[in-house]
Amino acid sequence: MRWGIDTRTEERELKHVRREGALESLSAAMTEVEKSHQQVVQRERLHAIGRLTSGLSRDFNNSLSVIIGYSDLLITHIP
């Protein structure tokens, strides 16, 4: 009977150790997933800012082109 009790106790301890190891692995995996998620969010934000600034510079360039075009026209027609 004594060997049976020790074996059961050892089995319980082993299961407990396995659970702890699994929880540590799960915790590490969740941390890694959260880190990856934050990197993706940051990348998307930077991409959106890049598109916004690109659009603004394009609009500014279009406005300048009109101003320069009319300025050239005025210069050529003023005696």
C-alpha cells in the first residue's frame, strides 16, 4: 500500500510540474503574440501616416504647379 501512495503522490507532483511548465510556455507565447500585435499596429500607423503625408505633398505640389503656371503666363504677357 505504501508504494501505491508514493506513486500517486509522485504522479500528482509530476502533473503539477507539467501544468506549471505549460502555463509558463503559454504565458511566454501570449507575450510574444502581444509583442507581434503591437509591432503590426505600429507598422500600420506608420503606413497610414506615410500615405497621409504623400497625399498632402501631392496636393501641395498640384497647387504650386497652378501658381507657377499662371505666374509664367503673366510674366510672358506683361511688357
